[in-house]
Amino acid sequence: MRIERSPSNTWLWLVMIFLPLLMAQSVQAQVKQNQPTAINTGESFKATADSSTNRKIRRLSEIERPATDASRLLSQSSTPQAIPASAIVQVTGVKANSTDKGVEVILQTTKGQQLEVTNRSAGNNFIADIPNAQLRLPSGEAFIFRSEKPLAGITEITVTNFDANTIRVTAIGEASSPTVELFDSDEGLIFGLTTAASTAHQLPQTQPTPSQEQPANQTQPEEPIELVVTGEQDGYRVPDASTATRTDTPIRDIPASIQVIPRQVLKDQQITQVREAVSNVSGITAGPGGSQTTFGESFILRGFADSSDSSTFVDGFNRNNILSRSLDLANIEQLEVLKGPASVLYGLGDPGGIINIVTKQPLATPYYAVEGTIGNFDFYRPTLDLSGPLNIDKTIRYRLNMAYENSGSFVDFVKTKQAFIAPVISFDLGKNTTLVLEGEYLNTSKVEYIGIPALGSLLPNPLGRVPRSRFVDDPDLKLERDFIGLGYRLQHKFSDNWSIRNAFRAELEDYDEAFAYNLGLRVDNRTIDRNARFDQAKSRNYNVQTDVIGKIQTGIVKQDLLFGLELSRTDFTRKIFNPTPNLPPIDFFNPNYDRPAIQFDTKAYDEKSPQNFIGVYTQDLISIGDKLKVLLGGRFDFVESSYEETVNAISRDQQDTAFSPRIGIVYQPIQPVSLYASYSRSFQPSPAFSRNADDTTFEPTKGESFEVGVKSDFFDGKLSATLAAYQITKQNIIVNDPANPGFSLQVGEQRSRGIELDVAGEILPGWKIIANYAYIDPEITEDTNPEYKGNEPSNVARNSASLWTTYELQTGGWKGLGFGGGVTFVGDRQGDLENTFTLPSYVRTDAALYYRRDNWRVGLNIKNLFDVYYFESADSLDSVYPAAPFTVLGTVSVQF
């Protein structure tokens, strides 16, 4: 008996209200810091860090200045003129100092005399545009400066990149516009601001370096003034990542290959699935199952298939995604890929690496964005992103992301409806404590698709070739899925050097899934024998992590310490029903989808498989001077699992333990170059529900990795590159049993060797690039079945590469017009474990065109521009997955 569920869709009406708008823009992560320092998403820095700006300059009150006010000094035309890119002045820092009259804001640059200022004041607000400048860190990244309530009479001062070559300075007055004086200095351009009430409160000088002196006449405030620097990371290079060490550590200081796919890349490529995004990273491809399946989020990392679906994490938590169910990208800020074994920090996992999804967090300033995307194959997707403070003090902030997708497919009958909502609320519980509450809900309804036979699609068939749109499943069988994620993150800072972080995440998933599967093509080369089954399953996953983070300085030796404890519980239950009668065969070349009614009334399995995990870990990043860093870490895991299947009276218990070490070294001979080497191991217990055909248990899967590499920055830090070479060995691999559908096999050992190159960043202003190349030499080196020894694992290409680049016009009447394109190459791959057939190589070309002006953006993306007929992956000769043909997506977005 099939049990139907009708999930509640009441909240979906809220999404549908915004459907007609068809416009939105994804926002980049924004960072808040309570010290007076400027922060760029992914990289923090002191505004006075550049030695060229550490000179003491005279206060506004200490120098005689001409009696000029903003109305006269800023009387130029309000319309910025087109300027060449070479004339754009880079402002490398912003500093705010109090004076005896008010406050001065300094735009730090060695070319202050070249800055052109235009007055755009309105009402109580002073607004000045500098149409030949950009805010850029010495590393090349953009940032935003914000000071809230710097003195009486001024609510806020901000300095932002208004567009590709314009800086906007805004001072919001409470009752009237501030009085502004403009001056040049050796440090840069100075805006002196005063108000009628400015003698009551004054802004402190930005946190000085040791070489600076506090002026004697500086007035200290009663309370520290908060400087919040937030901003949209519009680049492709991200210098910091937390995945590798569970702390915000520069990527160049970590002895591992780490690649980040920022939100800007996802937006420029108009990516809607994680499996699409990973093509931007070397050595990673999507696993078996095509983009049209519900099993779309499994991955192959450095030649190793994610057999236990444990490679995907969300904010550092393992998704425990038993069946590789798809995610929604609406609340994703960026994807961080850590290659190689990650068990020392994350416990269970394959040695190829992990993908950590970093979600969007609440902002301190109001932000509202709406976006709409439409495309061929009846694709419709509106999204909504709201954020801001909930109280005057901004100690309570929220973020709400919503998305709805209704789409067809290039495959006949395959349709998807998906609704998603993700609320987040953060609380400042005092000066040193922060609490974040977050949740997500995803409802998916989709007609199942399991590919088509290779004969007649990939391989020659004497009867001809079928179109890639062919559907040989059953249009009445589909998936109904509800997913709920809930959690909190609590962080407390004991001192400048020690803090504690406690986090919890629960994942609750229910799904009813009816699907057909192929039993093989008959000798007539056209009749496919099929059957079907119905799964009714529940998954409950609970995870608690506690980290203690500390810093110790002893002479030239600095230690960044991490101590952690992780507790996890997973409960998976599933009932499997067979149909009465069996699903009839179908003609591959002339399918007829009419069939007698079937009932799923024969229970084949009723299984339960709980697992308990305990992990204790420690890590020490030792910095010896400026050039040498050593990373040491270790983790002990204890896993207790059981399996009970009542229909066939099967029961078993299993306990596994493992110690996973990691050691790495980084040497930086010069500032932009890092040389590294590392050794690490991984551990993955066998899933309790994985069954051998003879009902024997599986041994834990273990891995060992050796890696060396070099990281370097180019173009003054605007472009970064990583070159890595590795050898990984994985033992006790679990794969699907081709002779017994629904069962698994454990083969002996697989070795993978490879070389990878990743490049990301900005070559010239407005010209961004992300590219990669990977060579993988995979081989099954040992096996209990001699048939597989010496074979290559399926779906792994020896050679693969991708290039994506965009350019946006920086000046002229068409400023804001951008265009881009990309090429993806994937070499030949084996289609099955027996290596009986090969998936051919392919080259796919994508293109993009967009125009943005003020807060609007209109974009057009074309995927598979030349309509190449290629195959994404394969399960067996009976099931291969064609890729989508020429696809067009149009997007309109606006933010407020």
C-alpha cells in the first residue's frame, strides 16, 4: 500500500506574493567587528596597517585651513565623467579621528591630490561622490567603512564603492546636514565634519599601531564607538576560510589545497545546484546520477566517490545526507572545498575531501533583495533575501531567505516543484557573547528519473539512436520530501586570546519515494524490463560541537590552539514495498506509458539503523617567526551502530574506533609565496544499512594521504593560484553490487595520484577569472575479486579543466555592462566498475551577459552554448545520464 502525504503549503503563499516581481539580487556576506578596524569579507585588516599611512598627521584643529565649505569646494558637476581605468585612484584605507571641533574622515592614498569630488547632498544628508576612485585593500579586495553615531548630530558616516569607479562618502545628519571642509594631506584626502552639537561627543582615533601617538587634545568618549565595515565581496578571490582549521585562517597559512567558490561566482554563472558549482574547482566532479535526478548531490573528490554521502557539510556540520538529496542555494554565501582527508576535525569522511557550505548571516543594516529567473524548459524561480536589525541598538538582527522553483526538464515528464525558507536571528548577549538561532525548511516534489540504457544513446544500437529527452521510467512515480534543519551557535569570548564555541544542529527528513528501475535491455535491443518500488523513510540526525580556541605567544613562537568535542546521533528508518503487479516492460524507441494500476502492498524490508558518534580532537597551528608554520592535529572517534530488519529477521551490531592524525608544514620564503607539505588519514565506518548480498558486515573505510604544493599571489594579491600534487590510498571501499541491485560490495584498495592547479581573482579592474586543471591517475590496486584489480573507478576523468571569466566596463556610457564566458573540459571516463564501456570526453561552453545600474541588475546566461550532446555520468550499461542541451536563463534583480 502506498501512503500519500499532502505537505502543508500554507507558508508558500508568502513566496508566491513575490513571484510576479521576478527580480532579486543575492547579497554577499557582511562582517561585523566591534573594534575600530576595517573589515573585508574574508580578510580583516587594520586601517593603519600600511606603513605608508602610519605617519602622525596634524589634527583639523592644529592647522590653518582656508575657510571653505562643502558648497563651494564641491561645486563641480554632479554628473561623473568617463575616465580611463588607469586614472582610477586606489584608496587603501579609511580612518576616522576626533578633533576639538568634530570628526575627520581620512581616505588613505598617496594620490589624494588626484581625487575629484562632486557634491550630491540632499536634505539632512551630506553626500559626496569621487568618480575616479575605488576602495581597495592592499590585497586588492573591496571593503566598506561605516561609523555609527560618531558624534552628536550625525547618525552615521559611510564610505562605500558606489559603482565600478566611484567612491561615495555619506554623512547622515539628525536635524540638519553637517558642515564639511575638504583638505589634502600627505596621508590622503580629509573630510572635516562638524555639527552644532558636536562638542558633546567625539569619535576616538582609530586603534593606533605602536608607532602612533595619541594627540594630547584628543577627547576620549564615554563608550567605544562601533565601526562596522560591511560589504559585498564582488571578487572571485577569497583569502580566508574557516573549513580547514575551524578558525578564520588565511588560506596561504594552511598546508592543504583549499578552494572557495564565492557568491559572486554563483551569481555570475547563475548556478542553481551544488553539482554545477563544483566544476569551478579542480579534482571534483559530480557523482553518479544526473542533474535531473533526486540523487544529485553526491561527488567524486580526487578520484574517490563519496560512497557514504558524507562529503557535504553545512557550517561545519555533516549533513548526514544518506541519499545525497539536493540542496537549495538561496541561503548559501560561499562553498569552501578542503581537499584531502578531513577526519582530524570532521571525523567521518572520505579521503578525497569535503565541501563545506557557508550560509548567509544577519546584517546590521537593512537589506532587501528580490530576484526572479525564468528559462526554457518551463523554468521559474523567484527568491527573496531580507535582513537588518530588529531593535535600535542593533543587538538583535535577522536574515530571511526564501525561494520557490517550478521547472520542467529536457527529459520528458520530469518536473520539479521546490519551496525553501531559511530564517536566522542573532543576538548580542553582552559585549563578548553572541547567540545565533537558525532554521531551514525545504519541500520537494519531483518525478523520478534514473537515466536511460547506453545502447541507443551512448553506444550504437542497430535500431538507431534515441533523443536525450527519452524517459523510460514511470511518470506517475515521484518523490515527496520534507526537510527541516534547526540549530544554534553560541560563542563567548573570555579574553582577547581565549573563547569557546558551542553549536547544535538537528536535521529531520521525511520522504515518500516511488520509482522505477531498469532490469536491462533485452536481446531485441528495444525492450526494457523494469520494476518499481516504494520507499517510506525517516531520518533524524542530531549533532553537538564544542570548541575551545586559544592563542599563546612565546617569543617568536605563536600557537593557535583548538580543542573540541563532538557528539552525534543518527536514526534512519525505512520501509520498502514492492508493487503488485510488477511494472511492465517498455519500448525504448516507442515508449507507451499506459499501464495497469499497481499497488505497493508487499513489504520487502522494514529496517532501522541507529548510529552514535563520539569524537575528541585537538589542533595546534604553530607559527615560528614570519616564514614557518607547523600544523599538528589528531582525533579519536568511537562509533557504535546497529542494524535491524524485521521482515527478513536480520540483526547486527558493530563498533568501530579510529585515530586520525594530521601533520603539515608551511614555509613562506617571500610574502606572496607559500610552500607546503602534509600527511593525514581519514576514517569512515560502513553505513549500517549498507548490505552485502550474503548479509556480512563491512569493515570501516580508511584513507591515507601525502600532499605537497605551492600557493602564490599575483598582481599585488588580486590573483591567487594553488598547485598541488598528492597520492591518496583508500582501503575497504564500498561500491554498488552490479550483480545484486540494492546491495553493495567492498573492494580492496584504490590508489589515486594527481596534480591540480587552481587560479582565482582579478587580472585587471573589472576582469575576473576562476580556472582549474586536474590530472588524476586512479586505479584499484587490490581487490578480493580479481575481476576489478587494475581497473579504474567509474566516472573519474584522468584530465579535466575549466575556465570562467567575466569583464565589466568600468567607464563610459555603458559602464556597468558585463559579459563573460566559460569552457569546461572533462576527459574520457569509465562507465562502470568492470570498465566495460567508456563515457566520452566533452567540451561545454557557457556564456553570460548582464547590465547593472544603481541597484538594478539584468542578466542573461546561456549554458551549453553549442548544444553539445554529452553524458554527465553513468551507473551501469542500463543507466547513463545525458546532460542538458542548450539552456537559457534570464534574471532580473533589485536590492534596496
